[in-house]
Amino acid sequence: MLYWLAIAIILLGVVLRVIVWAQNRDLIIDEANIARNIFERGFIGLATPLSYEQYAPVSFLWMEKGMTMLFGFSEYALKAFPLLSGIGVLIVLMLVLKEFVSLRSLWYPLALFATAHFFLRYSTEVKQYMSDALVVLLLVYFALKISITETTGKKFVLSWILIGTLAICSAMPSVFALTGVGGYYFWICFKEKKYDKMRLLFLVSFIWLVEFALYYYFLLRDQAHSTYLQNFHADYFLVATPGSIKEWAHNWNVTSELVNLTTGYALSGKLFNFGLLAFGSILLLYRNTARGLLLILPLFFTLVAAAINEYSMIPRVVLFTMPLLLVVITNAMDFFMSKKSMIVKLAFAGMALACVIMHNQIQMAWKPFYGEQATWAMQLMKDNGIKGKQLNVSNGSVPAYIYYTQIHPDKQRWRTLYDAEIRAWDADWAKIAAEANGKAGVFFTTISDNEAVLREQQLSQSSRITAKIFQPKAKCYAFVFEK
């Protein structure tokens, strides 16, 4: 019965992901910029640093390129691989969990991952975050299934050179997962005194290191240190040597957000899951150090990279850590669920169920989530007769505007909006409105509500707003105005 409960939860997660994918929300700024790179480049070009301040692993880009060659450049085609990755994570998460815990606890992490907003969103977004999580989980699973002591030396080396190479090309966070794989095998060899096997591990690890160094030098270095990305992610780096309460608080807020997004924000749930995470980490390292290192070393080195400003802790970028956190948390829960006391079992099961109920977003199936609905704004312009250079496109809306007017299969729908004026991020909107000759329009899809109010006030100084959209949930603010 418990096995079929787990299967039912996975099926629920699959159905929710397909529904959210089918809702077909507009591409947001980074998604549109990924689409532009895929549209403008061939397979070889996608293996070089991307344009428009974007990074994505080669394998992800090639999969996206293949999907668009088969099915065109619609949102459905571009989001198909992230959708498949999100479904894959659910399945592999169950396989990994079965290696660590019993069926009596399996339902909890699966239910969280199947129904939480964060995971539903990034299973249907044109970015590599969900495929990163899939690659990391597969590395953990392969490590558990490929024995260094029982596999022949040649087979072990060849298997892990192939797996490691594919992983490095498929997900930047694979470097963190591979530290866990290395630590896992090293501890097994050390404990069992298989020093001859250690030489094989060192050889494989050296090859991984060389491959990643080359990948970093040719593809990641410039992007990782670009001024734009460093500034954008500045608030999501950690302070390596915190010396004040403020710096400690910053580190705590950044790292704790990962657990909050994974398990929920309710205070009781936080106490429950943070407690399980701490106890689960100790329990793993004490009971089975090798397996503890497999899960905890990737988390540790992610924090180290963030502390030296080499990797951002912005939640979507470190989404790959969240399934690992769930496995650690579930180890602790399984410990208590194995107790004979029915009161203990009911207390932990009840608290876990409460976390799932409070954190789930099943309503996304009938209440669509929107990111940045540029087409709503474009439709307003079209309905109000705005054409060509009468339309002013704000800087943050340019990628989506280009995607929908130059790349999307239905681009002819927007032919009257071609040749719009592209405005810089620091444009003087009051001046633009004052200099407008008759009717004009503008839309914003990457600003805050307060900024949108300010833009409306600036436009109103010398013109009359005749139509508008003000949709905070969809990050869509559009104004048609005339003098």
C-alpha cells in the first residue's frame, strides 16, 4: 500500500507539471534570451559562451535546439525538456530515497517535491535548473549502484569517466555532486583498506578535475566574472568570514531560504524540518559516513563556492541542492518513524502531513501562475491601434518583445508592432511622453509595483492615459497615452 501511495504521489506530480506546462505562460526575460541564443546559433555555436548575459550547459542547449528543430519555437517546444527533467527528478528521487529510507517515510519528500510551487514552476521554465537537479540526483544514484570494491578496475574507471564527462557537460553543479561521489568512494576504500582501489578513484577524479577546468576556462570564466552577473547575484553570495550580527544574519537568511522553499514557511514547519535536517546530517555521518558524505559534501562545497563569490545562492540556481536536503531530512524522519511508539509515529507523520498541506500548490492546476505576460501588453497595444514606432518597449521587456515578434511561430500576429522604439533602462519617460506625436504606448514586464506607479505618474505629466494594464501577479504594466 505504501509503495502505491508513492506511485500515486509521483503521478500527481506528473499531472500537475503537464497542466502547468499546458497553461503556456509567456516566456520571461531570461527564457526569451535563451530562446534567442538557440534561434541564432547552430549546435557548434551553442558550445561557446552565450550572448545576452546567459549561461546554460551545452547538453541542455543541444536538447533545446533539438526540440525546436522538431517542433518549432513555441513555448511548448522550448519548455518540453524542462518538463521531462522535472518528471525525471520525481522518478529518480524515489529511486534514491529507496536506497536510504523505508516506504513508511518515502511519501513525505515525494509529496513536497510533487506539489510545491517552486518545483512546479521550474519544471515548466526554459532554464536548466531542473535538469541540473536531475543530473545531480543521477550522480548520487549511480554512485550507490556502482560498487568500487566489487566492480573491476577497468569497468569502474571507464564508467565514471563517461558518467562524469556527460555530467560536467550537462550541469554546472555536477562539480559539487562529483565531490560527494569522490568522498563516498574514498571513505569506502579507506574503511575497507582497499588502497589499490583508491588509485583508480584518484585517476578518475583527476580526469574530472581537468575536464571541469577546461570547461570553466572556455565556457564559464567570463560569464562567472561578468560585472552584470556579479552585481545581479551580489546579494546571494555568502560572507566567508562574518564578523557582525548583520553578516551572520545575511548568511542564515540566504541559506535557510533553500529549506523554506523546499518544505514551507510556517514557523512550526520550519522548526520541524530544520530539526530533521540537523539531526539527519549527524545521523547519516554517524551511521553510514560514506553515504553521509555523498549527500553533504555537495551542499558543503556549494556554500564554499558561494563564500568565495564563485557560485550564487539565488534559490533557482541552487535548486539542485533541494532534493539532497529532502533525502537528509527524510533520513531523520525515518529514524523516528521506525520507533515502536505509536504516539511518536503519529506525531511525526502528522507534522509531515501538515507541512505538505500548508506548502502544496495543487491549485496551480486551476489558478495559473504567470511570470511576465508580455503578450497581454502587446495585445493592449494592438487593440488600441498602436503601430510601429508608436510603441516604446522598456529595456527589461525587449527580450520577450523580440521573441514574440521575430522568433515565435505566431509572430505574424504582432506584425503591426514591428519596428518599435527600444528604450534604455534609464529612459526619461516624462520626456518621451512629452515628445510623443499623438497616440503612443509603452509596456514594462520586469519592474516592481512601485516602479510601475512611478512610470504611470511620469507619463501622466504631459499626456493622458487612455488605456492600461496593471497586473502585479503577471508583472505586466502597459499604458496607452496621448497628448
